[in-house]
Amino acid sequence: MNSQDRLSLLAEQKFLREQLDALPASARLTRMSTESRLREIERQMAQEPVQEPEPARVRLTFNGRPVIGSHGIFADFGMKAVSCFSDAVTTLAASLLGPLAPSGPIPNREQHQLLVVGTAVGSFGFELEEYLGGQLLFDEVSLVAQALEQTRNLLSGTLGTDEELADSAAETDPRALDRIRGFLQVLAENEAVCTLQYRERAVKFSDIGQVKTSLARLGQDNLRESEESLEGEFRGVLPKSRTFEFLLAGAGGEIIKGKVGAAIQAIDSLNQHLNEPVRLTVMTTRVGNGRPRYVLQKLPSWQKIESTEN
């Protein structure tokens, strides 16, 4: 039984008890039926305890100058590296609820924490686990789990093509990107490499040269992000994949494709305004000379705009 099922049973239990209190003494059959259902609910809750969600787990191992085989790791490096990695995941998780301010406290930081739950052997490293704190329903995917997957994909993208890096970086908040740069910077400064294992996929830096190359590819000279305003019309939106097609005004009929940011919930509402002139605010991401990626940051205001051709 998941948490939502239990809440439904508790609500039904409360309703039936109130109904019993209101029944007249003459309604014996109704009373017997209601009491029978109450006993069934109590039996079901006793026999099927709530299934606790499994926390997201990640394995982060290191090699290089700060690591002494499988025996140990220099404490100052280990603490700093894990702290920077945890900070990157926490920042990314918070950004999934909405764009972050350039500075200041990370919203709801305490809800997106990682725990060190053990050491990893082979090379030396750590087993990390998200701290759930009881706020997650059984069938939900937590923000930390999403952030860990996005972090892995982004690091993997730095080892791939410009197109792969652009795809993974496009939906990453600039402040979270800066934290991931910080993690790679700690590795580079200490001549260390790492392997990140999350779920069935891993990303591995084989040598310090790869770390430095990845850090350079995440640099602002190569990975450029800017907020832009676009005018045109939505031609289609797919809520499940969170993608859209948009016809640019005054661009010779060019149709661009983009993603709907994680902070936007009412995606279906976009399909109610297809072919209507509108102005969008998007985050545009470019890597090297590759094509731009567009992410819709917020729902537009559906007010008529003057055509750019007028």
C-alpha cells in the first residue's frame, strides 16, 4: 500500500464513522453494513503497512593523487569534493521548482540533502543517499533523484559531442551549472578523477586531461546561456515529453523546437492557444558552434501582440 492509498482509506474510515454516528437506531441493516466495511478497512491497514519509498542512491569514487589505493583518501580533498558534489545536486534539485536567483540562499535547501551512508571500495569513494524526511509519496520521483540523473547526464555530456552537451545543459539552471563547474574545478586542482554511478549508468573520467577538458567545455566561453524574447505562434505541444514547436514571426516560416521548463505545471494550457500570436521568454543555450536549445521559462501572457512585420 502506498501513502496515497492509505490516505484514501483514512478518509473513507472517517466518513463511515461520521455516518454511523448519524444513523438512527432503526437503521440496523445499514449500521451492520457500515460496521463491516469499517472492520475491513482496519484489517487492510493492519495487514498492508505503508510502503516507504526507496531513497535515491549514488556511488561516487575517486582516483588520482589524493587517493591512496583502496586504503584511504586525503580528508581535506574528500570532504571538499563530496561537499561540492552535494551542493551541486542540492542546487539543481531546488532549481527544478523554478529558476533560481543569481545569489542568496537556496530555497528549501534542507529538503534536498544527501547523506553519506558508507564508503565505496575498489578505488576510494563514498555511497551517498538522499534524505527523504518523510515528505515523499511512494510512487513519486523525488527532486533529488531527478537532480542526480541530470547531474550524471550533464557530466556525461561534457565527455560527448557539442550536441549531447547542449541537450543536457539546456535544462540546467545557470546557478546549478556553476556548482557543477565548481566540483570539476576541485578535481582538476587536486589532480583527481572520479566515477559517478547512478542507477544502471555510470560516467567515468579516465584521466585528469578529461576532467580539464570537461571543465573547459562547461566554461562560459564555450557554453553560452542567455534569456531571449521570441515572437510567433505555438504549433504544437506534447505534455508527456514536455516539448513544443514554435513558428517564429518574420523568420520566413522557421519552426523551432524547445522544451518546457520543469517549473511549468499547466502544460496542457499551451495547446489551448495554438496559432495565436504570443511573446515567449526562453532560456537559449549554445555550445560551441552547435544549434541553440530553447527552454520555456514561464507561461506567456496571452495578450495580442503587434506583428513584427508591421
